[in-house]
Amino acid sequence: MELVWKALSDKTRRKILDLLREKERTTGELCKHFRKLTRYGVMKHLNILHNANLIIIKREGKNRWNYINPLPIQEIYERWVKKYEAGWSSYLINFKNNMEKNQMEKIKFQVAVRIDKPIAEVFKAFTDKETISKYFVSAASAPIKAIGDKITWSWGEHKAEIVITEFEENKRVAFTWPGYKVNYDVHALFIFEEVDGKTRVSVTEEGWKDDEAGINSSLMNNAGWKEMLLGMKAWVMYGVDLRK
């Protein structure tokens, strides 16, 4: 699996897979799509994809035909993505049921992921300003160290300030920050715990009003935290930035 992640981490190799998804191609045909690369450069990328079992190579005379092998990508989908889709559906169903019973005054959700690394390493990946920029934000103004810290997270030109309300080393971090496209703050809580020898990271976020703006904002954050946790797992375990 590590070879697959490393192979997919390069945008040129992802482009090659996109081309092969359309149809099988010879190495010469692929080279025409990468004018800035030499034939040797293209073949180097193909060999990496082949070693990761992402493509199948067949020789016919002087031609080398390249075919996409979808099985490793399907395995990634089954292991990393499908379960998040189920969580998304559960969130919507629970939200609908609570609304119908008039039980919801504020919107709340929780998402989680398990990472096969020690808690200290995973906790640092979230609190260290350099590491978090490897998979989530483009920049962080400071590391998370204590209650009361005010930190600016940036995504290009967009910025958001988080205010730390709880901090317990290797266990939990909580903060308030502006809700997406609403004029009030929401509260996020990260819990780090060991489960079956792995680190479980859960995010609980709450505080939205149960109106249309609050519903839309909570849905965006729900999807955003799932993507963030997936990015954290890929970076901590494989050193892969899924944003590239």
C-alpha cells in the first residue's frame, strides 16, 4: 500500500493514470502528452506506477502498451473512502430524525479516523505548525501549546483564527473558530486515544443554529474534517500530501 501512496503522490503520475483510464496507450503516445519530459523521464514514472501495481505493461513488437490496473485504487477506496461515505449518510439521517422530533436546538456532529502510529506522533502532526501545513492548512501562525493560544490558520488568501479553550498533551485539544459562512463561532474538540494499538482521532464540532445557514455550514465542516483526517492519516503514515 505504501508504494501505491507514493506513486499517487506525484501529479505527473496521476495524469498518466487519467490518460490510461480513458484507454490503453503506448509509451510513445504517453510521451506526446508530456512535452517537458524526456522519454526517459516518462518511462521512469511508468516504472514507479508498474512497481506499485497501478499499471500493467505488455510488449507487442517494438511497442510497449500500458494499461491501468484499477484494483489497488479500488482497495484504497474500500479502505479509506467508503466508510466515510457511510458516516456522511448516518450524519444526514440522524440530523433528519432529530429535526423531525424537534430535538435539535444546536447542530452537532462527530467524525473519526484510526492511524497506525503512536499518539505522540499523531498529536504533534496536529499541533505542530510546520507539520499541519503538510496536509491541511497552507500555513499556521504558531504551534498549539496551551489554553488561550490564538492561532491563525491560512489557506491561501483565506484565514481563520482559532482560540484554544482546552489543551491536554497527547489527549485533547479544543478551540472556537468562525463557522463557515455564518456570523458566529462554533466549537471543535479533538480527542486522541489509543485503541487496539492504534491512535483514534475524533473531531466533535457543535454550535450551529438549526436554520438553513447553520445546516449548510455544518455540512461543509463535516466534509472538511473528514478530508482533513484522511489527509492527516496519509501524511503521518506515508508522507503523502493528498492535496497535490
